Amino acid sequence: MAEQNDGVQGRVVVITGGGTGIGAAVAERYASEGAHVVLIGRRLGPIEEVAARLGGTAIAADAADGESARAAVAAILERFGRIDVLIANAGGHGFNPVGDTDDETWESSITVNLTTAFTMSRETLPSLIESRGQIVVISSLAGVFAGPKVAGYTTTKHALIGLTRSMARDYGVHGVRVNAVCPGWTRTPMADAEMDEFMEHVPEIASREEAYGRVTRDVPLKRAGEPEEIASVVRFLGSDESSYITGAVIMADGGAHVVDLPTLAFEHVGM
């Protein structure tokens, strides 16, 4: 049996989309425990800022492009000699219903949400097999349910769960564990922008805080999550503390997924 180390000190953790929000929080969590954090992104500015603050490494690369991803992996291996964890976090496109989604927008949602995870997983797998490492895929509550007018986002977040299970099935024999996290409403720049848009349509909501309160009023915990809370789940899955978990889909949504929608009307009238 391979020797296990519950901590993450000294491990090489690669994070896509680590410049803001959940990705940046994940980077901070791993770095705080002594991991070597490598941030991958197309725009160098945001990831460089986070890397500088945490003592990590920023590499400008397109995680959806095979050649670019291979070059990034080669640079990581040249510097550190190994990869222990991949956090496939990049994403965020596809906010239209099917009838209003043109070909370019559809392809963009697939590329940004799904292909990034597929390509980086493929390119890091040889190293992860060698290290018996982990992949943590960041899906969404939209990976198991459908929100309004977000066809591309919903479809690709569902697909990420299929990708997670497929890799868990195929690479468990090599000691690689693959799990998915599905965050609900979490206070990130992307969610903040959605709250601002929500406020434009509901004039009586006067603040972003009220908007978050409105969209989470039917969530059992009655609040949005913090990026650091999602990062804790990711760190657990991307370490030996979760050594017998693979192919799992972890809902980090304040309990939203347990709510029976047809009964909400009863709760709203106090029954």
C-alpha cells in the first residue's frame, strides 16, 4: 500500500482559473499549508497577482488548447519534477436559452467549461499516475439541476460530472482519484455580477446583500457560500484525507439540492 500523507505540504497543485473567486481561494488554502501552487490562465495579470501574493507560480496558457496545455505541463515538470493535484476550475460561459444561443456562444461555453477540464486532465494524467494524485473538477449546482436561460452553462456543467465519473472509472486502477464539487450560490465576482443584474429587475432590492438573501431564501442554510468554504471541500478531495473517495459528486450548496420544489409554496405561507 502506498504511503499516505494527510497534509499537502510540498505537493504541486495546478489550478486552472485561479485568478479570482473559488480558484483563488483554493490556491490560498493550499499555499497556506505549504503546497506549491501553480495557476494556469489565459490572462497573466489576475493569476500573476494571486501567485505573487501567495508565493506561487503563474503560467499564461490556454487550458483548452492541447499544445498550450502541454507546454504548461512541461514547464511545471521542469521546475518541480511532479504534479500531485489538478483543480479543474476554469469556466463561466453559456448564459442564454437554447433559442438565443448562436454557434459561437455554444462553442465558447463548451470550450471554457468542459474542454479546459478535459484537456488539462489529459495532459496531467501521466504525472498524476506517477504520483498517484488527484483531480478535483469544479462543476456547479447547475451540473445536476437546470437554471433559467443558461443552456450552455447547464449542459457543460452536467458534462463535467460525466467526465469526472469516466476518469474515476478508468484511472482508479492507477491510483488516481477524481471527484467533482458542485457549489451553489457562492460570493464570487461572477455571482456578484449576477446579483447586480438581479437588482436591476427587482427595484425593491436595494443592495447586493439583499439580492443574495433573496436568491438563497429557500436554501436550508439561508445564505450564500464563501469561496473559502468551497476551497475547504476541494482541499479535502485533493489530499490523502479523502483516500477512499473517487467518482463522487459533492454538493457544496447550503443544502439547496435537498429542497423539494413543489412544497415551497407551503413554506412560503407558513404551513
